Amino acid sequence: MIIPIRCFSCGKPVAHAWEEYKERTEKGEEGIKVLDSLGLEKYCCRALFLGHVDLIDTASKFKKF
């Protein structure tokens, strides 16, 4: 739902780069170039970003019992 604070595999902090990645890819910039410029070079960190689906808006619609 929310981007993890650290990479599951290597432990590198990645959450700080999510907003910039999201903004730049929505503007039309290539995801690979954005990840390179953000310093995410390991395949595990890249997979975390590329496989993430932002579901916080969908989950927030439901009531908590």
C-alpha cells in the first residue's frame, strides 16, 4: 500500500525517493533514467519501485471496524 521505508533485500532507504520518482514518471520521463538519477542502482531496489502499486487511496475509502 505505502512504499516501504527500506528495500526488503539490501536494506537501503528508498522511501524518500518515491514522490520524486512518481512525479517525474508522470511527466513522461523514462523510469530507468529516473531510477539512475535517484541513485537506485541495485536490481532489488529497482524492482521495489517498478512493482509498487499505490493503493493508499483505495484502502482509505473503507471504514475501520
